[in-house]
Amino acid sequence: MPTVRPRAAAPPIPPASSALGHALLIMGDKWNLQIVRAVFDDTVRFAQLRDRLGISDAVLSHRLGRLVDDRILDAQPYSTSPPRNEYRLTDLGCDLWPAFVALWNWDRCWTPDRPTTLLRHRICGHVITPVFGCGDCQAIGVTARDVRTDVDAPLLIDVADRRSRRTARSDAAALDSCSVLADRWSTFLLAAALEGNRRFGDFQDRLGSISPVTLTDRLAYFVDQGMLIRTPIVDGARRQEYRTTPKSLDFFPVFAALNSWAARHLSEYGRSGLTIVHNAGDHLLEPRYTCNACNAELHRTDTEFRRLRR
């Protein structure tokens, strides 16, 4: 049995805890995603965010409060009469940048008809397509098929007391990353599928308190959107399982980035509850992006997004 190099000697994560689950709960919300994405783009004031996102004052106020509570954003006063804040990314929030690059990459590939942005690498000056890889062994082009996972703790943690259970899903034919992560169950379901779960009962076990009706609904949604396909468990059998497609496998870098972020910031043990091992070197995957023009490792401060005009 190959040996995986641990991050550090540490006691096991308590069974009821999942740092990855917490991360997915924070980011598995359409408005949270859009708010953080807008703040990355220097849209930092309440009215600016409301007008850009087309969000109600009440919903925006609630989401901003939660993102501040989760230490993703920091409210910085710029006016005392009347009281007004700017919302800036904390160090914790800034470290989400690789996940948002992964989301941007997926949108660029799978929603080509939607307006998007260009990413420029300031170091070489090129407009680029980031390449996902492993920082441990410097490999590039790493995909979901190049790794294996080991579950250390339940994916879903019970924090439903303070968060909305659902944000309305988009049923539009052209799916984007925000509608993939439109609500917590969709987010957790896709994460479970990328871990290798295939059968209805497997998803139920992995997701804990999800109801059969909700699970059926979300599975059907992902089948309709081309993220999963139904296949018979045995040829000719009535029982079916759900397999990932290239469209869903391309979402892997998003979860890999969030998993790494959760391990660094949301767990005192430095473990997320899900170990992702890069098969090529049999080591823990360290997500990173490189420039497809100059091959340099990409950093938030060395890149800039440019919005395309409609």
C-alpha cells in the first residue's frame, strides 16, 4: 500500500466535523459566490453591489453579514454620517482566489455563449487560460482522473440553523458555475459525485440528512444539465447509478481548491475531512495554477480580470 505523506502529525478529525463541508456551505450559495466575485473585482460598497448583482437590500445585507461572520469579508467604515461601510476581502477571503479562477475556467469552457471576463497575466502581459496542476510535484494538466480520494469525516456538518436551506436553482439551458452551486444540496451532491459515489444509497449515506425527494430532484437536475448520466448497475437491470461526465469532472479543480482552502483555514488539525492524493507521485495534491503562455505559477497579485462589455 503506497504511503501518503501527511501534512503533520495530528489527532483524527472529530467524526461530526468537516472543514470541507463548512467551506462548501459558505460557497454553495449563489449570492455568496456573486458577492465575493464582485468584491474581487473591486465592487466594494453596498449600493454598488446591489446595482451590479440585482439583489434586494434585505438579501444583500443578510449575505454580507454572514460573509463578515465567516471572516471572508471585513466591513470597513468610510462614512460616519450616515454610517456606511466598504466590504473588503480578508486574508481568508483573498485565499479563495484559486477557487474563483477554477470557477471562471469552468464557465469559460462550458458556458461560451455567456458574457465573461478575460484574465491577463501581468508578468508576461498575455491574456491567458490558467492550467490546473499540482504544486508539490509541479505537474500540469492534473484532472479528476489523476487523483484518488480518502474520506476522513462526514461531508455535511449540521449548521442548518443559521443558513437558508435553499437558494432557487436556475433551470436555464445554459448552466453556469453559480447555478451549479446554487444551493447547498446541489453543492454537496456534486462534491459527493466527484468523490466517486454513484448509487442513490451512497449519496444518502454521504449527505446525511438529505431527504429522498430532495436527492431525487437534485440528481434529476444534474442529469438534465449534463453533469451526470444514468446507467444501469447491471446490463438490463432496473436499478441505476449516476456517473460523472466531462462537464462535471471539469468542476474538480473548484472542489480541490476549496478542499485545500478548508484544510488551511477551517480546521485546527490542517485536514479538511477529504484527502486528495495525486496518483503520479502518491502525495497530497497541492492545487495551483500556471500560465499557459509563460508557464509561471499564477498568483492573485500578478493577474487581473477584465470584464467584457456587452
